[in-house]
Amino acid sequence: MKTISLELDKSQVMKMLNKLDDSDKFEIFNELKRSLFLKRFNRLLRSTKTDELSLDEITKEVESVRKLRYENGKQVL
């Protein structure tokens, strides 16, 4: 199997995309959305990683908020 390598600038890619029909554009959009989501999610995880909070502390805070909401009649089902 032979491979071909092309160099395209952004404007050339945009011109090619504009020539596609809507279903092909939507397929490309969904693929980009999937790949970008994972990158953004991993970046978020790295930026929020901390050793300052334990799972026990998080659980206690969640239960405290749930109790307060329940007592105030604002529980979410």
C-alpha cells in the first residue's frame, strides 16, 4: 500500500471542508468533538489534581450539602 503525504495550510483545509456536503461535515465535526473532549477533559483532570483532599473529606462535604438541601426542601432527585 502506497502512502501519499500532503502539506495543506488552514485555508486550504477550510476550502476543502466547505465543499463537503452537510452529512460529511457533521461526521468530521463529531470526530473533532470526540478527540477534543478527551484532550480538554484530561487537561482539566491534571489541573485539578490535588493531594490536599481525601475521599473521606469529599464524602463528608457531599453528605453535609445533601443533608442541608434535604432539610431546606431543595433535594434533587
